[in-house]
Amino acid sequence: IRDCLSVLAEGTNLDRYMSKLSSVTSVVAFESIVKPSISSQLEAFSNTSNGLAGIVVLVHSCLQSKASKQSALRLLDVAIESFDTSPNVNDAISCIIPTLSLLTHPEKDIRESIIRLHDSFQSLGNNSRKDDTSEIVSHISKNVADKTSFMRSSLLMDGSNALPHLLSQIILASDAPGSVREFLIEKCKECALIGGAGFSISGSRAAAVVLSALEKCGESVISLQKRWDGAGKNLFEKFLSVGNDCESDDIGLSKLRDCVVL
């Protein structure tokens, strides 16, 4: 715990260490030491070197390959509590792609926590900031968290197969489907390239899941040309520019590369 807390204080590689920190076995240690430390540092995360801010770092931590179920659930609980206390539009925007990808997580409890987080996000539609982006986020989250929709039970029972259907519904049910398409594609690109310096490991995993699901939506919902123009071309160029420096052995990066190239 001491070593992880020192990393937390430094504000570097937070998404890699956060899952380790929150996986402490002792409930007392988590509640009395870890959770308060995480909560008190959320605002400071906006200055991290990899560009992750606020609750976004908590969600990205859940995407780490070694993140346990217990760790992810704890971090998502902190994220929900933090957002409900102090809603932040930019945090919600940055969380859209990672949270959509986590709807395919093999653990039902984690998928359920993600739906709860989107239940909080949908309140942005009532926010004083009435711009197109916040309206799109609210629209997406309403479709994810709708308790009356058959999609909710589908997501809880089989998130991987349900995600393409959810994305199709999100796009087609919108009053401005073109804007929603552009938003989803653009945010996939931004998620994969957090910070602008190179690929984000956790962000690439999330982007690969959502881009793959968008492909399964079909050409009539979102065409290959739009996916290429909005994200594929830039991601392909970034893969070429980083060359051997890219951590190609990471499964998330490999899947993202396949989405872009194949």
C-alpha cells in the first residue's frame, strides 16, 4: 500500500497502479486508507502526464489486464460516488468509450456498475451546459441505463453480443444520428491516443472493443468510410510512426491494429 500511495502522490502511471492499490485484501485498509486517498486526489489527476483526469483514471484502471473484479468494483463505486457529488461534463465525455467497452466485461457485477455510472451520466441532459456534446453523452447514457428497455437485460446477460445492438440503437434513435456517429468515432481515436504522445494501453483496449462493435453494426448504421475518415486513418498513421516502439505484444493494441488494418 505504501509504495502504491507514493505513486499516487506523484501522479504518474496512475491507471497502471490504481487497480493494484484498490485490490488490497483488507476491507478496513481500503475503506480507511486507500479510498480516502483516491477520493482526495481525484482533482489532482487532471495534471497527470498521460492526460487522464478525474474519474477517468478510475475507469481506465478497470481496463488493466490484471485488474481484479474486486478492484474494478471498488474503483467504479468511487467513480459513481464522486460523479454524483460533483458532476463533471468533461469526465463523462472522456469516460464514454471506456465505459461502453466495459459493458463487454465477463463479470456481470462490473457491467451492472457501468450501467449505474451511466445512470449518473444521463443527468447531464439537465445540466446548465446545453451544448451538442453534453446532449450526446446524455443520449448515450439514457440508452445504456434505460430500466424499461430490453437492452438493459441483454447487457447484463451478454454484454459482448449486446454492445453492437446497443450502439445501433444509440445512433438510430438519435435526432442527429450523424453527430452521434462522429462523436463515437472521434472519441475512439482520442481514447486510444490519450495525451497525444502515443498509444494509451488501456485506451487502446477500449477503442478496439468499441470500433469492433461499430463494425458489427453494419454499413447502413455506420460505414467503413466514416470509420476510416474519423479514426482509422489517424490511428494507422500513428502505428506507422511509432514502429517498433509500439507495445505490439499487448492484446489491446494488437486488436486495435487489426481493427484499423484488416
